[in-house]
Amino acid sequence: MIDLHCHILPGIDDGARDLDQSLVLARAAVADGITHTVATPHIHTGRFPNNLISITRAYRELCAALKAASIPLKLGMAAEIRLSEEILNMVLLNQVPYLGKWEGEKVLLLELPHSHIPPGTEQLIRWLRKQKVRPMIAHPERNKDVIRDFNKVMPLVREGCLFQVTAGAVAGHFGEPAQERAIQLLEHDLVTILATDAHHEVRRPPVLNLGREAAAKVVGEDKAWRLVLQNPGKIAATHFS
């Protein structure tokens, strides 16, 4: 399986605190059947001020450590970018660590605030699409606006967004409301990929298989595998070619 949302890089956000914990997460991912991971540390102004330089440094450190420890996890590098006006400059200055490509467009993993979908989100998405950038919305099933009203996701659908649902949410690990929304997104065929959004080996582990099994009960085995293998493989092909 291929995981395209994971906070495995050491010491640069609220994921792995150091290299040792990164290796613990990597071993857990491999044990779950994950062969490829794209690390997606937060870029969140005022909280996690990461950029291409800081992410690349941590990525190279972890790649070397994985090799030294003989852990068979192939690693790519992107970011989970919090919705903000600064995305405009990042795109124009070519400073975005993209998740990959989808239908000829670069894929940006876009994080909305958990509390709501801010006014102006659709306008930003339209601007991104004009730049040939396709936003992939991270964990929409956990957004409070979407939890209150499933139809809140529809304007994002109409703007052409992709959607990453958390595997643990499908399996019920984030509570019943998030699970209900995750299942609805699956039923409406709106989910592009499942991913772990792993942060910690116990509290938020890199487990994809339980979510795949839960999704299979909703959409069938073939579609569930597409969400953890074919679709993420298509997006991240540039990282692992």
C-alpha cells in the first residue's frame, strides 16, 4: 500500500519528535503493509513555519537513517499546507512541495481549519486551478462544517478538488460523526485516496489496512484497493520513478 499523508519526518512538526520515533513509525508502516510513504509535514504560518529547505533537510536525514537501519520503506517528500493567502506566493515562487500529479495538474495537499470552511476558500481553489494546481483536501470528514452538514463539501467537489480521507476515520477511530462522514464520502464516490495521517506510533499510528478493510465493506474490495494503491501510486509516481 502507498500512504500519501504521514507526519514521519523528525522534529519539524507535531509528528515524529526525533529520528528514533521516525524509525518506529517507519517500522510500523512496513508491518502494516505500507511499501511507499510520502512524508507531508505541516506548513502552517505561525505554528509550523516549514519550507522546502527545512523539509528537504529532514527528508534526507530520514532517508539515510532508513537505509542504515535496512527498513524497506520508500520515502517521498511533500507537505500538508494550511489554507492561507501565503499559498499564492508559494505557488508563484515555485516553493510548494507537491504531493504529485493528477490528470496533468500538480497536486497540493490542502488543510482546512478543523473548525470550519473559511469564506474565500472556493476563490482560492479557482485561482489554484488556473495555475494548473489541483487541491487535495486533507481529512474533510473531520472538518466541523462538514460534520454539521455533509452538503458543505459539495462546493469543493464542484471546484474539482480531490479528497483524502483518513483510514482511521473510516475504521471509527475518530468517533462516530467522522466515521459517518467518511462513509458518506465513500458512498458518493468522492474519495480519491485513503491515508494514515500518522503522527505517533500509539495515538495516531501509520495503519492503512484497517481503513482499507472498512472501506471495502462500503465500496467493495476492488475500489478499496484503488484508494490505497492505484490512485496514490498514480499521484506519487514522480516521487518513486
